[in-house]
Amino acid sequence: MNQVASGLVTSQWNIATLGLLAASDGAINWHTLFFFIFALTACGFALAVLVSSHVVRMAFFLIVSLSAASGVMFTSGAHFVGTMQLLIYVGGTVVLLIFGVMLTAQEAFITLKTKAGDWVLGILVGGTLLALLVQVAFLDPTWHSTDYQQRLAAQHEAVTEELRQELLAGRDRSELSPETLQKLADLESEIASGFPENVGRIGLALVGVRADTTDESVGLAGYLLPFEIVSVHLVVVLVGAAYLARAKRRRTDLIE
Amino acid sequence: MGFLSEPVGLSHYLAVGAFMFVMGAVCMATKRNTLGILMGVELILNGANINFLAFASPYFREDNLGLDGHMLALFVIVLAAAEAAVALAIALNFYNNHATIDVDRASELRG
């Protein structure tokens, strides 16, 4: 009976670890693969925005670049911010820009060629800056790679082993210690879906409650005040933008 | 394809952020179209956001920014939306008054 139970438990838990352990013996690391797909798309289309001189194409390349950037955000574990990037940036800001393009797209302005001297100067300064920044990014050798997946797999292995020992010691499946089972459930949820609880924590932080830290020195340092400021700022800015961009027929009538 | 089996680290994310930042900066410097300059600003803000989220990620460092990085990135997104609305209104005004969107011909905007 115990043998059967332990066999069931190990086979069920091994499926979850396979995805993690496969990465260690030369197979494709899926996180890396998707990071490179999104990163290369984002960078390539950002370059296309710079190189293209056709303003409608620039807007399209910008959409692809920003969408791929949201993919990069997803691979860094920031699911909510990545979603907001897609909703607000790609769905809102860039649509606004495209309206601007459509409102001003006259024959003479669709392609405004940059002067050759400006190109040379821009590429010189930009290339220097890029070389400097990339060098700084790779300065710290501990930043080159991460052992997060291996650490998680090791923890998972340890907890599974603990449970297996309990089963082999003759305990029934219903008598396993609840703390260890909870630890295992937490680890498996972290492996499968990252940190979905961050969404609720972001919402709480916006109303001034920090649920993610027990640090006393942080106290009630939520984001209620910045949230209020940015809300009022957004209202003022949008009213101002509507005022600036309105049709000015009445004023010219008065002058005439 | 050895690099595909190695986990990526913080440096790779910072490099992507740096690349998008530089593309945006050069875009702002070289484009003559007002809307092209606006697109450069969007690219710059995105590069900054990727850096914030990379430093906030629990995957790369033990002492990460955590939720603070996510909050800052969200505020950057909201402020970028506000900035785009105002800048677009100014560009439309400029276009209505001067019948051009070439910034090289915007010298009359001086005071």
C-alpha cells in the first residue's frame, strides 16, 4: 500500500520537476529562448523606427517594438506591468500617435529625409553611448547569468525528498505534515506561474497598503499620494490637451 | 546554440534597455518630423521601464527592487500617456498655425 502511494506521489511530482531539470543538461532553456525572441524583435524594430523615414511605417514598427518589449517584461516576471504596457502603450498611446500621423500626413511630410551630417553625428554619439552602456551592463560578472531555476529545482527536490521519507517511514498520505505539503504547493505554483499575487499587491500598494513586505521601517509607505498626484496630473493634462488641440474657428471669427 | 541552454541574467535585460534607449535618443536627435521625435521619446521611456523591471525581478538578484520597481514602471507608463497627449496637441497646433510639421522650420516658436 505504501509502495503504491509513494509511487503515485513521486510520479506526480516528477512531472513538475522535469521542466526545471531539463534545462541543466544542455537542452534548450525556454526562458532564454523566449527572452531572445522578444528581445531581438524589440531591438530590431526599434532600429527600424530609427532607420525608416516614412512616418506611417515608423508608427507600425513602433507598435511591433513596444509589443515585443511587453514580451520582455513578461519574461522578467512582471506580468501585470507587461499587460499594462500592451493595454495603455500599444492600445492607447500609439493609437494616439497614429491619429497624429493621419491628421498631419500630407504629401510633403510623409517622408522627411534626415541630412547626412545629422546621421553621421547621431550615429557617432549614439554608438558611443550604446557601447558604454552595454559595457557597463556586462561589468558585474554575477549579473551575466542566474541560478534561480537551479535553486528552485533544488528546493523542490528537497521538499519532495522530505515527503518521500515520511511516506516510506510508514505514514499514510493523509497524515503528511501540512507545512511541508503547503511548502510544496507554494513551490509548484511558483514554478508553474511565477508571482501572480503581485497583481493584488500592486492594487493594495496604490491605496497605501504594503502587503509584500513586513519591514517595519517601510511602514505605511504605500503609493497613495503618488497615485493621487498622477491621477490629478492626468486629468489636468488631458483637459489641457483637449483645450490646445481644439478647432479655433471662433477666435478667427472674432478677429475678422 | 550553447547560449540557448544557459539562463539569461540581468545584464541581457540591461542591454536590451540600453539599446532601446539609444535608438530613442538618436531618433529624437535625427528625425525632422515632430511625430518621429515623439516616437523616440516613447522608445526612451520603454528602455527605462525594461531596466526598472529587470532590477525588480526576483529571478536575477536576491535584493531586488520588488514591488517598487513595478510601481515605478506603471507610473512611467501613465506619465508617458500624458506626455504623448500634450505633445500631440502641441504638434497639431504647430501644424495648424504653420502648415508644416518639420521641426527645422519651427524657428518661429521662439518666445
